Amino acid sequence: MNTFTRFTLFLVLSAAIFSCSRKKDTFINRNYHAITAEYNTLFNGEMAFEQGREEINQNYADNYWDILPVERLDVDDKILLPDSVRNQNFGRAEEKAVKAIQKHSMQIGGKERNPEMDEAYLLLGKARYFDQRFIPALDAFNYILYRYPASNNINHARIWREKTNVRIGNEKLAIKNLKKILDSDNLEDQDIADASSSLAQAYINLNQIDSAVVPIQNAAEFTKINAEKGRFYFILGQLHDRLGETAEANAAFDEVIELHRKSPRIYYVNAFVEKARNFDFGKGDEEFLLDILTQLEEDRENRPYLDKIYFQLGEYYTKLDSTDKAMEYYNKSLRSRSSDVYLKSVNYEILANINFDRANYQDAGKYYDSTLINMSPDLLEYRSIKKKRTNLDDVIKYEKIAEETDSILRLAGLSEEERIAIFTRYTDDLREKAVREMEAGELPVYTASIGPQNNFSSASVPPAGEGNAFYFYNPLRVSRGAQEFLRVWGTRELKDNWRWGSTAMNQSSVNAQERLMDINLDNDPLYDPMTYVSQIPGEQSVLDSLATQRNLAYFQLGVIYNENYKEYELAAEKLEFLLENDPQERLILPAKYNLYNIYGAQGRLADQERLRNDILQNYSDSRYAAFIRDPQSIQRDENSPDLLYNALFRKYEDQQYQEVIDEANEYVSRFTGDPIVPKFELLKARAAARLMGVDAYEKALNYVAVTYPQTTEGRKAQNILNTSIPELKGLEFSNDSIPTSYKLIFPLDNPAEEEAEKLKKTIEKALSELDYNKFSVSIDVYDIDQTFVVVHGLSEKSRSLGFQELLKENKNYKIDRQAFVMSAENYRIVQIKKTLRSYLDNY
């Protein structure tokens, strides 16, 4: 090709390219921009859009416990910053759509000449839709309807607009417009499927389930996409189930099953599960259902869904009252890998209820804990389960105390030889387990070192109770650290630069398994029976304390099982054990009276009569004997806990703090096990605060919070400890020249009731005669030794001192006694912290 030809060709090509202006409506211009937009910009945008859709489908977790949404899209409430997107693929798709519009749109004479621009706007709207920017998406779809009424994408745009309306809550408008679309001509089958599915979703959102049936059925029949067909038929089955139409629901699920591998496996498995839930055990063939579920379980393709299959097998055996077999499958469901958090919570709740019904309250409490962990707090059942679990707190607490103290006391009652024999068997089992683990190449519970033998000396482990804070004194921490080292670094020799070089994994290094087999377990205290024998207490005072704790726990359990759960057999067992094991005197009579009522409820009339005679003969003056003689006297009992508490509270209001403390101690002892005891303890704590200050208050509150953590009073005490006590302890005195409210205080030594009352009346007389109406007088208890007569309402320190001088010099009053002036805030601090001496010495 000569130079002239090349030059001519260059000019022709340049003319062709530069003549492709968006402002000229020529054949070349139109086709150049249409082809470039379709096969370059829009193609890349469509690819990004499909990748985004695929990512949503992979990450979306369907909730098969509710009606599935027609479309997989998890709408969140997250607010994005400007120019940010939720999904980069949809951001890229939108970017390509905008670029196509900017670079290739041919608006000439008010008309679009590029036939691909409607595709660009449709992609723009869909990308915004799936990026959850529904209003901008609506703008894009409306633009197509306004600017391109003759477009072959007009039906697509109309359907997508109504899908967007459904998303933003305009269901009624969407229903109206979708019905118009479905009534129009020239709709393709997929358009009918898309419009019908959106119409069904609008009805579902409005909870018009019956109206959604026909549209979703049409969508399932007309769609050409098998994944959609399986989903739509599954939703149809769910709708029929919700309407109580079991036969129609099963027919829909059969349609899903017939698709088999043509649609996602999850629909296939769940269709079987739903049919199993609809099974009529009164009329159907139970063996046939079991065969189907067993085949599902054994099918390798169903391994990702074993959690659902095992759960349904558990439900099957529950229906047959084979509770133990059902529990086995519920536990299998929990052990299977599962992303269905709600299914986990259901499994845990069922197991909790089974244990609760069997009176295994400790296990039930653990299962309820797991239920709450896996359940959303927004669900209605969360509150009821939370309440049920809270009610078990006392049972679990006292069962644990009873179990631990029983074990220790039982061991303490054995001879030395018997103890050694028991723990020898225990340590032999531990040793066998450790050897098996070592043979498998795992470290035992305690290993002294990781490197070759004798690189480090073995750490000696102090006896339990002396503290195991140091890393190498804690066998469990050492074992975990050693296993983690081998997991990360493998087998390493102890030498310089052990991390580097190719010798790190050299076969000449000491083999880990061989070293494990060389570990001497005899030097490990964990496998020495005497480690455990030495921890059994022998001092009588310690054993007596443990017996006291055990007896109180058994009494509380007996009362709780009787009153809260009506488990009379368990309640009787606990109280009978208590009475057989030398209980404290204060527990004997309440335990016998509770047993008397329990025997009556059980119909053990002979035992009830025996206890009746015992109480009437040996405790004839007690309130329990009165209750037995006349059960109606419980209603008018003047010494009932509630009446005594009310009387004691009135004494608290009258500042009789020492009496409140003394009587509260008496009532706590008298009413052991009664729900009102924590109220007496909290009232006693408040009285202690008034009499002895914030430190005594903190100590008393801590006792209430620790001893009664499950009660309202215990939680209130803990809340005060967390919030108010730090604030009160942080109070500091301020300069008395700043405040605007003062108090004139006359201290009196206790007992000072008569003297304080006389002084108060004298001051009140002075205030009345001098017309000081804004002042007031009160008698405030300071501590055990002192009481204050306080004049309130003084605005300045100098006026307070002047009023004191007036009371002293005026012949009508002659109050010549020690007094001091203090700001209202400082007086509050003095009363809270009981630091009068510190204040007087420093201010």
C-alpha cells in the first residue's frame, strides 16, 4: 500500500469517526452510538448488574418460618453518605448506565434518536432499585414512561415502577397499576410472571393472603425461570397453609418437588419438610412419612440441610410421644451446620420445655439461655421465655448450692482410704484419656514444655486455693498455649532464629508425637489423687458452715417447688432430706408446715396427720399451729409478714432506725424462705444508711444484691451500687460562703427524744412570734450517739448566726447551747457520709 493510499484511507476513517456527532441525525451516527452503547458500556453495566444480583442471592438468608418474599432483597435501614453505595456491582452498573446516557444519548429536536437509551435508563433504575435507593429508581422508570412511550421496554419499565412502589409502601397504588398492566395486550409470558409476582407481594404486604393466591399461581405458571418457578410454587404452598388449605398447600409443594434439580435444592428439601408438617397422624401412614424423612436424611445432596431434616424427625417422634428419640434428633439438628438462627432457638426452646416438664430445671435453664441467645429480642415470645428463665434463677442457684455442698460433705464423711480410692479412679480415667489424646498426637491437659525434653524444668503447681494466676502455674493455660504453638509453628527445635530458615519443618527435628509419648504424667498434679484429697475441708467450723448453706438451699428448693411449680414430689423430697439432716432450729417449723400442706396436696393423709399432731403438740403457740387449727386465720393474721413490714416501715419513717435494724434482723430469721425477706433486708440497709452512713449502706446493699440477686430488691440494690453509691462517695464539702441556703443545727446527745422535742417547740414558738414564716424546724437523727434539731430556710450564714444569737439573748427563749451553721449541701454530705467531726475540724 503506497503512501497516497494510506493517507486517503486515514482521511476517510477520520471523517467517518469525527462525523459521528450526537447532534447529527444520520444513519452512521445513530448506529455508531447505538452499537457502542449496547456492546460496550451497557454490556459491562449488565454484567456488573448480574454479578450484583448473584451476590444478593448467595448472601440472602430466607426465613422459611414465614412466607418467603417474592424477591430476594434484604432492605436495611442503613443511611449512606452521599455518593456511596451498598454494593459495588450495582454502583458500577449505575455508573455504566449514566456513562451510556452521557456519551451516547442523541436528543435531537426533542426526540431521542438512539434506540438503546431506554435500555440505559432501565439499567439505571434497576441498579438503583437493588442498591435500595428506591426514589431515584422510581425517577428512572418514570423517565422511560414519559420520554419513550413507544419503547419495546415500556412494559418492563411499568412493572419495575410498580415493584418500586411496593418497596416504598405504596401497595394500593401498585395493585391498581399492576392490574392495568395485566389487562393490557401484547404481554410476554415473563412479563406476566413478573407483574403477577409483584401483585402477589403487594397483597402479602397488606396481609390479604387470599388475594395473593391467584397472582402467585399465575407467576409460577408463566415464568420461564425454573428457580423462580420453584420459589413461587413454594410461596403458593405457604399461602395455602396460612389459609388452612392443607390439600392445596401439599399440591403446591408437590410442584416444587417435581422440579427436583431444576430449581435450588433448598426449595426441594423445604417442600418435603412443609409436607411433613402438614401430615395428618390420625389418618396418614406414619411409616411412609418416616421413610421419606429417612431418605432425605441419607441423601448426600441434602447434607447442607440436615438441620431442617433432623428437626422434622424430632417433630415426628414428638407427635408419637417418643420424647427421648425426639430429643436425640433435636440435638442432632443443633450439632448440624446451620445458618438458620431461628431454627436453633426453636430447638433449644423445645429441649428447654422438655427438661422443664421433667422438672430438670437446671438443664432447662441452660437451654433457655441458649434460646435467648439465638432469638431476636424483638420477637413476642422472647419476653415470655425471658420471664420463664428468670423464674428459674432461684431454682438453679439453690440446686447448685445443694449439689456442691452435698458432694463436699459426703466426701468429708468418708475415711481417708475411701477418698483416695474415689479420686484414684477419677485420676486413672483422666490419665487414660490423656494417653489416648497423646497417641492421637494431641497434648495432654498439662505439658511442661514444647521443645525437646529437659529444655525447661517442669513448673510446680501450687495446691488449689493458693492462686494460679501465673501462666506456668495454670495447667489448662499451659496446655492451650502449647497446642496453639504447635498449630501455628509446627515442630521446632529450641535454637537461635527458630522462626527462620528451611529447617523449621525439617524431619530431623524432634517429632511432636514422640515427645508427647515421653511426657511424664506422674509429675502432673492433675493426675495425682492427693491433689484432690488435700482440698477436702476437715475443720468442723467449715463443715458446719457448709451444712448450714446446704440446709437453707434445701428449704428454699422445697418452698419453690411447692409454691411456684406444684412439683409436690420434689418439694417433699427436699424438705424431708432437710429434716433428716439436723437443720437449724429456725428452719424446722416452716419446713414441717410446708410438708404438712404438701402431704395434703399429694393425698398422703397419714403423713399429714402425723405432722399436724407434731406441730400442734410441740409448737402450739406458733402462728403455724394457729393456721392448722383455723386455716381462715391466715387471712386475718396480725403477725403476717406483710403487716409486720408495713409497721416496720412506719418506724423507719419516724426515724427509729436502730429499732428498724434490730426488728428486721428478727423478722429475717423468723420468716426464712418467705419472699418478703429481701424487703426486710433492703429496709434494714436503708436504716443502716441513715444511722451509720454511706459505707454501711454500701456493705448492706452488697449483701442484698449478692444474697438475693434474682429478686426485685436484689436488682434494685445492685442498681444503687452501680449508680448512686459512687456518686454519694464522691461528694466533697464546699465553701460555705458560696451557697444560698443554710441550716442552724443544735446537736444533742442520745437519748434525746424529750429534750429534742422541747427544744423544737421552743424554736417553733420563736419563729411564730417573730413572724419568721419561711423558716422550719425538724428533728434529724445523726447517728447512734447524736440527734440534731435543725432550723431550715436560712438564706445567709450571717443571718443564721444572728438568729442563733437572738435565741440565746432573748429572755423569752434563752436557748444557750452549742450550735453551728452549715450550708444545706454540706449538711446533706454530713448526713450521708457521717463526717461531722471532719467538717467541724476543717471548715
